[in-house]
Amino acid sequence: MSTLRIKPFQAVHPCGGDAPNVASVPYDVVNREESAVIAQKNDDSFIRVVRAEVDLPDVDPYDDAIYIQARKNYDRLKEMGALIKDKEAGLYLYRQIMGDHKQVGLVACCHVDDYNNGLVKKHEKTRQVKEDDRTKHVIALDANSGPVFLTYRGTNTIDALVYEEVNKRPMFHFVADDGVTHTGWKVENEDAMLAAFGEIPVAYVADGHHRSASAARAAIECKNANPNHDGSEEYNWFLTVLFPAAQLDILPYNRVVVDLCGKTPDSFIEELSAIGNVISCENAIPEKSGTFCVYLGKKHGWYNVEISPSSIDTNDPIASLDVDLLQKRVLTPMLDVGDPRSDIRIDFVGGIRGTRELEDRVNSGSAAVAFSMYPTTIEQLLNVADAGLIMPPKSTWFEPKLRSGLFSHDLHA
């Protein structure tokens, strides 16, 4: 039986103390305006690589000029010495600490064939326009500029090896402006780490479905452009950080809807009582799966809705997800919300923003109702992926996010 392959690589990374200056948030957590603000404050931020449109404010977001500019900005950071490339291939560790939460992942390359053949399992659909965008970005840079966030079912052997390595001198260590601490190491006991990961059969895409899909597509383009392709090329591998599942923290992905589909708040609450127990509540955060909280404005406040447990098929990995329960029991039948990927009447709010953001959306009039969700568990994610199924959109929100620029992978060594 095939097992997951990982490979050391010649990392491109910041030089020593440049790490906090170069590292940036990933491309997909900020919009164009927010990216521009980051770039204005720091000429050397990696945001200029992953969101190069900040240097070309008057062009279409997918204009070829943006990808050309991204390559220029990447090369500039290398030329000025802010980014250096290791002469020897290696494995690395990347630790993040956010409050009381800590996670340590192995930075390595995984093979695109393992992604294509299902040893790197996915649980989300990708959007064609975003996949096209990141594929063009990879080809233009000739590099993976952002790692794919993978998870795996951990082992005591790996945990022990990681513990030894993180007590050594780090490559970089800094606290970002959001309070998250980032630390990196180059693995010294590489042979033992490779042997330990040789026992891991599969990995799962936790965050980065578009990055992994674009890496696989870029590899095909590189192969087609290379008449001497023999399978040993660096472009057959893509950049990942592998975290043990037990260390990960999934936050809820909350929902807001712009109108009540002609209903009054009181009639909507009455309709909700048909699917379970509805009570007024002070705590806007659901305490268990199968429940969600609803906000209808200052006058009505928050309600806790517990769906009748006997009506939930806990053996169905999709139908038992809280986001699917909400969609099938409330959003579609009561509020006429269609495909959440395309219906403009629904919007999604990452749990990192808290329930105050939900209240603000409704109180300001930009939404009529908000739903505070119980977070999808990591085990639910793994079960869905193992079953070869696709989660509903916006099911998971992982924190902390991986900083871009700390590790990059050139496709031609």
C-alpha cells in the first residue's frame, strides 16, 4: 500500500532578523484595500509577492501584469538579501502560539501525484477563477510562495522528535502585530524525522485547497513544457506544513442573511420552533453540536436553537455537520437561501471576528439575521475526507493562519 511521500527541499526564507519584516498574512485573508495598507507601511512585506496588485492599483485583479510584478518583487527580496535560499535541502519546523493555543508543523514538500491520487485528501471544492489565479501565480514566480496547511493523525514518535528539535536554536522567532508568535527551526535529526513520517499513510488539506490544486496544475504545465521530463524535477513537489490533528483548533464559520424573506422576526422565531427547542439566551456561543444561536437585532436579542437530536443522523458525515443542518433545516426552507457558493443574500463571518461582528452586521442594517455556529470538529473534517465527500462551503475556519514569506519553494532548484 502506498504511503504519503515527503521530501526535504532548499527553502527560500528570510535572513535572520528580517523574518518579522518580510512575513505577511496569506493572500486570501485580506482584500485589495487591506493589502495596500500593509504594503504602504512596509516596502519589504511579502504581501507584495502574494498580492502584487498593490503595486498596480488600476489593473484588473487577474491581469497578467500582476503576476509579472509578483515575480519582480520576489526576485527583489532575493537580490537585496531579505530572502536567502538554503544551499542544502532540509526539513523545517514551524511553531505558532496564539494565546493558550500552540501548534507545531513540519515544513516539507509533498508530491503532486499523492495529491492527484488521494493520499493528500481534500474536503472542499475549489472555485475555477481562484484556482486559475494561483496557478498563474505559481508559474510566474516559478515557486510555491505559500504553504498548503495539511494535517495528519499524529504519532508519539513524531511528537517526541519534534519536542527534541524545538528545544534547539531557532532560525527565526517573533511576535506578529496580531499577537501570534512565530518560530522556525531547521530539523537536525532529518533521517529520524523522515523515517517517522514514513509511517503516516495519508494527509488532509486543512486549509489551502486552491494552493494545492494550483500546485498540481502548475506541475502539469511544467511537465508539458519540458521535453526531457523524467519525474525527478522539483516542480513535481509542492510546499506544505503538516500539523498533527490533535493540535489544531477550528473556529466556527458564522453566517448572516440580508433579509428574512418577508417574515417578521417574531414569525421567524415561531417557525424555528418547529425544528427544535428555541429559548432566549444571553450567551451567543452554542455549547454543543446540533445547536446554533440566532440574532435578530437589539429588540429581540439572541436565541438558542437546539435541533431535535433524534432527527439528526449522526452516522452521516455530512448531514450531521452543523453547517449542513442549518442550511437544510433553516436557510433553504425558511429563508430561501440557495447555493451558499453563489447566493448573494448570504455572507460568512470567520469566528476570529467574534459574535460582536454578527451583532454589528444586524444592528447596522446590512443583515437581518445572524447565526452563531458551533465549530466543525477536526474529527468531522477527517471523517468527511476519508469518506471521499465534500464539505459544505465555509465549514471551517482555522487559526492561527500560516504567515507567507517564511518558507517558499522554488520549482527549479
